[in-house]
Amino acid sequence: MSENTLPVTVHILDKEYRIACPPDEESSLLSSSRLLDQKMREIRAGGKVIGTDRIAVMAALNLAHELLDQQSAKSTTVDSANKRLHKIQAKIDIALNQANQLDL
């Protein structure tokens, strides 16, 4: 472990892991490990996946899928907002041009 990290112990699916972690990221690491543990327990409880390795892969795939869905939704929202802003800007430009013509 480097000087900037500290050992953090996490429990995932009844196993203990010691992970080197920067002090300011310990809370995030613990939250992440709890989420992973929860996902793995849900998969194991479903009974369709056997073996810790397979459960871990399925949990990772599920979490990656959720992350990509959220990123896609965010991207769609940003694109929609940008289109609306461009339309508003065009309307403002038209209104300003009309106002300038009236002043002449």
C-alpha cells in the first residue's frame, strides 16, 4: 500500500476483502461494496446462478447495464435541453432583429 492509502475491509457475499483506498474515498468504497453485496445476494437468492464467480459477473453486468441506461437517459435529456435552447435563441434573435428594424 502506498503512503496515501489506508486498508479498508469490506464484506461481500460472506467474504472479507482488504482494499487499499485513499482516505477521502473510504465512504464511497464502503457504499459501493454494500451495493455490490446487495446485488450479489439478490442474484444468489434467485437461485438461477450458481457459483460466486458467476454471481459476481452477473452483478457486474447488471450494474453496468444500469449505469449505461442512466448515462443514456442523461444524454437524451441534455440533447433535448440543447435543442430547446437553440430554438429559444433563434426566437430571441428574430425578436431582436424585428425590434432593430422598428428602431430604424
